[in-house]
Amino acid sequence: MPHYKYLIVGGGITADAAVEGIRSIDREAAIGLIGAEPDPPYNRPPLSKGLWKGDALERIWRKTQARGVDLYLGRKAVSLDFAARAINDSQGARYTYEKLLLATGVTPRRLPSASGVIYYRALSDYNTLRALSGEGRSFAVIGGGFIGWEIAAALKMNGNEVVMIFPEETIGARLYPADLGRFLNRYYREKGVRIVAGGQITALEKTPRGARVQTQAHGNFEVDGVVAGIGVTPETSLAQAAGLKIDNGIMVDEFLRTSDPHIYAAGDVANFHNPILDRRLRVEHEDNANVMGRAAGANMAGGQAPYRHLPFFYSDLFELGYEAVGDLDPRLEIVADWKEPYREGVLYYLQAGRVRGVLLWNTYGQVDEARKLIAEPGPFRPADLKGRLPAA
């Protein structure tokens, strides 16, 4: 039965960052990592971005093992005995620990009664889709969120035919104001993507060619493959079965400890309080995974630094792209400061006179300034924000 001073459940960015945090304080103690995927930790964003633009696959690897970590890959932690400080995995092995990190991430939502769909999340999904794609191949991309718009663009830029189906009226309807969303619908159509807005999937069937996607009011689509990005849920089953406090993820305090002081949680699965927005968040983006993972690892190794970081996130949409920070809720008051409408500018999301989020559309290098603006108490009027970012 292996025993570890530090045991990590999860094999993603957060887990690797936690190893880095531990090693910044404790250079020698034993670290074990249990990962469900067969691959060691790697950077996920290139799976829907850089790898489709010609970046080399070897650049994604995080090289976790070089920091002196025992990797147990291709196995899942199935039970947690916090009284004994022990984890059991899917291959029958048992591990004991002094400090445990749960970096279990999220699980893609799935379509009912649908087989053969690629729920795009892991390196294996990239490999499957890349092998299936090619000049003249056709795909249905279901969902109008991050995975949907990034994979639709990636497939189209690599010579495939793409139909993008989502129930909302516009791409990114849960983030962008309606006018920007309408522009994106037109922009994707101009790039050759067929947009089916307001599309409801009624059935998915396997065919000799690949798949038939049936919609309620927009006909059927015969395609070679189907990719779905319809959201995720935090993977809390292990924590919940052990009796840890759960509410839209695993609840943690400012030091990233769960309701058990020997167990920490970080990354996509962790629900934490952010003092700048003064509310609890659960963030599914790379910046949070890196910074929160390092903070959790350092605190496990004896650090006492509260996690107060407001993460940023980013995306690519063909030649367009952005960085953003804070709360991008289209129900808020939105002040648009366009240098060129829908091509370059800054959008401010306001609530009761305070800036709650900033979308830096094709505008870069301003994330720190955006964080400072969100931290300011205001009140701000729309006129106060014109020209505020980018900073002169």
C-alpha cells in the first residue's frame, strides 16, 4: 500500500500546477498522482486551438514526472476514506496520504440515447477527430459555446464542411450581447459554416456514412461525424460520497481546504469565494487551473497564502480572438467601446454602477488593467468607460 505525504487525484493542468506548488516549498517528499486518462498531464487549450493551426503535439506536455512524482495513469479513484486518509482506485490499489488534493475536473454532458458522438475534452478526442477529419469531410457541431465555436472554426480551417447547431439564437449567447452574437452568426456563415440557430436535436442515428442528425424544424443532416459541446458538470462524486461539502462543485475556503482540513480541492471542480467580485465562483479555464493549482499545492506543503486571484480566460474564433476577465453575463448593462465595430474593442459589463466583467475583443495586454477596474468601487457611468481600456 503506497503512502504519500501528498496525493493528487486528477491528471490535468491543475494537478501538474499543484505539483509545482508543492515543490516550491517541499523539494523531497513523496507525491503520488492518480489520473483517469492514460496520458500524463498536458495543456488542454491547444486541443481546440493551436494543434489545428500546425503547432507540434509535443508542445502540450507538462513534463510532470520530471518533478519526482509517481504517476498512476489510466485508473480512477473510486472511493475516499477520509477517516483512514485512504483512496481506492479502479484497479484495486489503495493509497494512504497525509494531504490530499482533489483536482477531479468536470464531466461533459451527454446527449440522451446517442452513440458515436465525440464529447470533446481530452487528447483522445482530439486524436479521434483529427483522424476522422480531412478535405471534404463533414461534421455536425452541436453547441454554441466555447467548444462549439472553437471546433467549428478548427474543422472549417482544415478543409471540412461544418454545420453548427445550437438552441440559442446566437453563438455565445450566454456570454456576448445580442448584437455581437448576431455578428458572429454572420461571420461564421461568411467563413462557410452553416449556422442552425434555435436548432433542437430530436434524434441522432448511426449511418453507413457516419451519422444522421435530426432537428425539430431545420431538417436532417447527413455527416461523417458529430462533435458535442453542450456543457459540463463538476466531477464531485468521490467528494460527495465521502461527505465533503458540495454546492456546484467542492466547497473550499480561502486556503483551498475542503470541509476536511487534510483535503484540498482546486481547478474546475472547486467552488471558491472571490473577494473582488465578492461572490463564490467555479471557473473552468486554464488560468484558474494554473494559478489555483499552484496555490493549493503550496498551501498543502505548509504555505498560508489565501487564493484571491480573479482568473481570465480567452478564445479564438477564426481570425478573431479575445481575453476576458470577471463576469460576462449578457443580462448585465453592457457598454461597448469599439475601435472598429465587432472587430476590435472593449465591452464592459456593469451592475449597479460597478464593472463586473471586461471583454477585450481582439485587444490584448490589458487583463491586469481590467482586473484593477473591476476592483474599483465606482460608480461608473457609460461615459466614464469610453477610452478607459486599452490604457493610453
